[in-house]
Amino acid sequence: MKKLFILLAVASLGFVACNNEASADDAAAKAADSARVADSLAKVAADAAAADSLAKAAADTVKAAADTLKK
């Protein structure tokens, strides 16, 4: 009977050790989350660059208008 219990204990530890299904799901979720964060950061950088470009264009327009008033 002791041998049976030892065999069942070893077998159950083997099943627990081999079950890495949750790890694969966690890794996929982390990869998707990282991709989403990277996309979000890229969008923020692009929006900041566009806002900077618009600000420069507005400043150039104001400077051009001031130059035409001086003449």
C-alpha cells in the first residue's frame, strides 16, 4: 500500500511539473500587451511630431504676415 501511495505521489508531481499551459498563455498575453504599449508610444510620438510641425507652420505664417505688414 505504501508503494502505491508513493507511486501516486510521484505521478501527481510529474503531472504538475509538466503542466505549463498557463505559462504559454501568460507569455502570449505579455507579448500582446507589450505590442499594444509599443503601438501606443509610437502613436504618441507621431502626434507630438505632428503638433510640433503645426506649431512651426503657424509660427512661420505669423512671421510671414508680420513681414508683409512691415513692407
